[in-house]
Amino acid sequence: MNIIDTRAKGNFEFIEMNSIKNIPLFKLVPMEYSFEDKNFQNVIFQSSPAVENFRDLNSLQDKQIFAMGKGTEATLLQSNLVAKIPTSPGSDGLMEIIKENSKGDDYLIVKGEGGLDQIENELKEMGKNVKQICCYKREKFQNYEHLKEDFERANIIIFPSKFSAEIYFKEINFTHQKTFLGISPRINKYVESLGFKIKLLDYFSDNLEKKIKEII
């Protein structure tokens, strides 16, 4: 069984993948940012790379921390930071958790360039003070020809992000006798909108390879 995980290099490095080949479809590029105003009580991380590229995690010990889902939560735990997360990953569920657990009216949102604005917009509509930091950006590769042979041989392809799925179906697009696995409903909804079947994978289970065998 030939399994390929399309996560970007440097993302989710704590996940063990003994028999899974990692072939990234894009790269994460750190961005410079300013972190002078620390007058906020709540911080929201919209992705795991946002955690990994935010250089001031040690300033958050007294803050209420929120994360978009299990992956972002697990990445924060690597730095001994505990976050509140929604039962189902996504902006709607996260907003409910934020409303129930916020400490005050001042928020910092940490995300990637071009990331979702729903949380920021809803907080501003509620009259909250919101600051935003973009600490990384995603860049496609210039060419994907050198990756096509590996994907043509693959039986199972994992999409840890919607961006990796978008790139795959635009640049590579081998679909015959492939099993697609996504780690969130948002990713799976996108793939299904293209007319392909995809299964939901518990990417952060104790034994990822065992979990894959159980669902295929």
C-alpha cells in the first residue's frame, strides 16, 4: 500500500509516519511581523503553521488561547500552551467557543496571509477590538512534473489542507483507483464538490497508519 501525505514541510512534524511518504505540494514561508501591542486578553490561532511561525509564544502564558481544531491545538501543546477548540473544526464552531470563554474584549488573531476573515469580521461586528498578525504565507511550486510519477503510483493520498487538495486536482489530478483522505469536513466538502469521494481521517490519532487501514 503506497500512501502519500501532502502536508507542507515543517508542518505537523510531531506526527509519526513510518510507512507514509510525505510529498509537499507547496511550501510555507515565514513573514516578518510587528508584535509591539500586547494589550489583548484573547489570542486565536487559525492554523498549525500560524503557531509554528509565531515567534512570541512565550508571551502568551496569561492569555486565553483559542485554536481552529485538533491540529492547531496539538501544535500549541508542543510549546506547553493549552487552547480551547470547537468540537467540530471550523469558524462557526470556534465562534461559539470564543463567545462562551473569552476573558475580555481585546483579541489577537494569528494566521497566514490570505487566511479566513470570518472570525475577525464577526468579532468586529460584536464591537470587539481585534488585531491581526500574518506570520507566514503559502507558495506553490513553479512546476509539478517531477512529482507526478510518485502520485501516479500512490494508492492513498492524504490532504491535511484545502490548499493541498486544490493544487493536487489542478496540477496533478490522478484520480483512477485512488483513495482520498481529508482531515477536516472543510477539505472533504471541497473535494466532494469536484465530484470525488473522500473519507474523513482522524489525523491526530495515536496510530495514524492503523487508523488509515481501518477506514479504507
